[in-house]
Amino acid sequence: MGILNVTPDSFSDGGRFRTETEILDQTETMIAAGADIIDVGGESTRPFSDPVTIEEELARVIPAITAIRRRHRTPVSIDTTKSEVARQALSAGANIINDISALRYDPEMVHLARESKAPIILMHMQGTPGNMQVNPDYHDVIEEIIVFFRERIAWAEQNGVSPDKIIVDPGIGFGKTVNHNLTILNHLASLKKLGRPVMLGHSRKSFMEKILGLKAEERDLATAAVSALSVLQDVSILRVHDVDATAQAVRLALAIRNAP
């Protein structure tokens, strides 16, 4: 999954992809490198970020999705917590809903997921983007994430969402310390007990800076390394900025795993 942030303030690439030409050039670069999904987001969810209005988010994402769909058949996911944004994005040609709130912020989102039958990604987050990094605390981060997803999956099913449409994302960097993130990455295989595909959004996250001292734009090799380790734990979707680096790392990791 290639990340396309059409925002002025995302933590690593804010403001880079705002014109139609920039959007299409980046989309084509990611597809050529091996992206199977393009994830379009119009609201930054970096730590301590502020929400944007529905109108502003729509003005950012709908033209981008429309432009992509005119030229490409590659599936598009809409990264939003707002049901109206998701609804209009699906109408414009998006295929997947990526909701970092796991259907907790907008009561209409679960109805849209049920009615549209679109795959929906549910992410774990302790707190909100505005406060999630103030003091994240867990007794057992893996077990608490699993309990959270069991509750969210059951609730979604009770509200008519087909279980085979649900994907889970442990939420690297969303209400987690460096050690929490490392523990999650070391135990990704534990999430398989949920019986749902796992997506990982680790690209250029700040735990890499804490360990390696790298600025955001310098973290693609580290991201690729994490990607390779993650596919060996059966992660299904890797959400990344640099698709080419991750695609190479994944192909090599799988070749090694599948060798006789």
C-alpha cells in the first residue's frame, strides 16, 4: 500500500503532493514500483495534530481520487475517520475504508461499511492524535491490542459488517512508546489469532529516529528492513511511503523464506 498524503502538514511528506500533476506522478511511481493499493489521506494524524473540517478534507481527497481513477484501476483506500468523506470517496472510485478510529469516532461509519460492503481497516490507537503520545501506558501491549480488536470486530459484525471485510492494523506510533512499538513488531504473528489480515503502518515512524537518529526523510531503508521482517510474520499489507525499497526487501525476504 503506497501512501499518498494530500495534506500540507503530514509528518514526513506534507505539502509535496497537492497539484494533479504531482498526485498522478507519485501515484504512477508507486504503482510502477509494485503498489497494489494507493492510500489517500487528507488529514494529518501525526502526534498533537488538529482535526480538519469535512469540507477541507473533501477538497483535498476527492480531486485526488478522481484523478487517480481516471488513469488507473489500482484499488484506492481512503484514510479518514469521517463517514461523509468516506462516502464521497467511495462514490469517486475508492474501494477501501481505512479508519484509524476503528469505527469509534463517527457513528455513521459502520453503517457505510455495511451498506457499501467495502473492506475496512480498523486500527488500534490509545487516545487521539491530539493526546496519544502524552503518556501511553499498557500492562501487556500485545494482549490489550488483541482484546481491543476482538471487541471491535465483534461490534462491527453485530452491526452488519461482514467479518471477511475486516483488516486490522496494530497502530504503530499511535499511543505507543518506542518499546511498545518494538514489542508489537516482535510479536506481529500473535495477531494471527484474530483470524483477520493484518496491515502494518510503520513507514518512517519516529521510533526509527529514537533508535537510529534518522530524520523522517532518511528512514526508508529502516522501513524496508521492518517490512521484510514483518512479512515473515505473515503481515498482509505494508503501508509505506517508498514502495520500491519495501518491494525489493519483501521479495528478497520471501525468496529466502521459500528456499528449500
